[in-house]
Amino acid sequence: MATNDTRITILGGKGMLGSDLVSACRQKGLDTVVLDLPEFDITNSNHLQQAVSNTQVIVNCAAYTNVDGAESESELAYQVNATAVGQLGALVKKAGLWLLHISTDFVFDGRSDRPYVETDTPNPINEYGKSKFAGEQLLIDSGCRNCIMRVEWTYGPHRGNFVTKIIQHAKSNKALKVVDDQIGSPTPTTEVAKVICELLTNQPQGIFHYASAGYVSRYEMARFVFDQLSMDVDLTPCKTSDFKSPAERPLNSRFNCDKIQDFLDEPIESWQNPLERFLRQL
């Protein structure tokens, strides 16, 4: 159980999720250590060894997240998302620590006709997803005490994301096409960070799905964003197959979050409310 005396080490603590997690932990008065590039490289064995020393809890937000880039840089994606995670797990096991590791909806092929539960068999369809799933397997195989938290469609103030990108595109081009056959849950990193802080309290083990409540297409999400901002955009729906991209995307990213809900103090909020708050802050 995490207390104010518990040291939390956050790997990738300067990224989109990591930055919000650091803020959330420090607001709770937790002793928080932040490790990230360029000083910390998760693929460096010495850096990993130092990361697990003098701490009680590790949260791994570090990842190679360039989905299209992973198609041509698959070796680097595997080094960061898989090999390093397995090495981290072995060190966490040896030190007797607990590790929370962030994973993704991209471990699934998106062909299911229902929301994914934690026991569904992953079947990634691109190199990024394959590297993340390999990381999950290596972590489990390490035998360390771990919690794997899969998240999806995340957005936040600290990095570029779908929300900020479509707003930027709309400012320079009034006509915009957005896919209407990818379905998921827009999930703010601020909420993910809050949930991680709750999980730190009882340190559960196993795989958990987390996303905002409710589901929406990318097109409907874009329409919501532009309506909230009163932006005049010629928005047209299209299909994923209309876009040529190096990496294939799963069409169904819906999560069933019943399992993680049992560990949370409050019901998971619907996707519209935090997205409204985020847009007001922009």
C-alpha cells in the first residue's frame, strides 16, 4: 500500500501521461521520482538498475508510441516496448517491488463485435501493437508483482494528440475528412493519472482496461470538438480504408472497464465531460 513515505518512481515521467501522473502524485503528497530521456533510457540496463534502487513502486509510462514509425523502426519499438519491459520486470522481481505498466488497445485486432475484456486473446495487427503485447508477455513471464493497465485514445495538454491535431488542421484547412469506422473512448491523461493514484493504494495484480465511459467514432468525436469550440469546419466522414498509412489500425477499440471499476471510489466519467473541460482550457 502506498503512503506518503512510499517512493514512486515514474519512468517516462515527462510524456503526455507521465507529466499528468507526476502532478497527480505530488498533489497527493507522494514522494515522486521522475525519470525520462535524455537522462534516463529504458533500454539502458544500468539506467534500469538505478531506477529500481531506493524505491518501492515503479510506474512505467515510457514507450515507443509512433504507430506508423514502428512499421519501419520495429527493432527500436521492440527494444523499448518489449525487451526493456522484460528486463525491468526481472529487476522488479529481484527487488521485491510492485510495477504498474501502461499498455494499449492496439494489442487487439479490433475485429470483435463487442467491447474487449481483459481475458480476450490479443491479436495485434501492426508492429506497435505487436511490440506492446510482447512487452506484456515478457513482464508476466518475469514473475514480478505487476499490474498492466491498458488505455486508449488518450489526450492531454503535454503532447500532440488527436484532439489538438484536428484543431490545428481545421485552422489551416476548413475542409476535413475524419474516419467514422474507428470506435473507442476518448480518454484524458488527467483521468488516467487519477486512476493510477487510486491503484497505488492497494497495488492490485493482473491486467486492467481503463477508458472513459461510452463510445464514439473518430468522426463524431471531431464533430463534438468543433461544436464545443464553435468552429466552422466542413467535416466529412470517411473510412479508414480511404487513408493510406504504413500501419493498420483496429476499428473497434471499445473496452469493458467493469474490472477496474471495482477498485475505484467513483463511477468512471463519460467521455464528453472531461473533453469539455480540456477544450475550455485550450
